[in-house]
Amino acid sequence: MIDHEAVAKRYRDQAEEFRAKSELMRDETARNQYEKIAESFESLADNEEKLAFKKEGHPLVRKTQEPFPTGDGCP
């Protein structure tokens, strides 16, 4: 079984590493690319956390908010 929380943490750690590397880049294009990679890892982490929240019986499941929007604006 996949540990979505552990995967999310790993993705956030990777995002942090790419952000740190982006700060070292003198070239603006390279810096922006590293930032985009970091944002992608953050997005992946967000998705993994949603999967963890979706698990039945997960202690952090939100009772008042749907983890995935329905898209129609209705709760």
C-alpha cells in the first residue's frame, strides 16, 4: 500500500531543494526553470495529500470540506 503522506513529504523536500538551487542561479531563465520544477513538486505533494485525506479512516480527513471540489459550486 502506498504511504501518500510519505510521498508528499518527499515531493515537498524535493521542491525545497529546487527552490534553494534556483536561488543560486545567475541566469534568470535557469532560475525560472528551477522554480517551475519546484512548483511542480509542490503540486504533486498536494495531490498526494488529497489521496491521503481521501483514505477512509484517515485521522486528518476533513469533515467540513470536500478534499476534491465537485466543480459545480455546490458542497
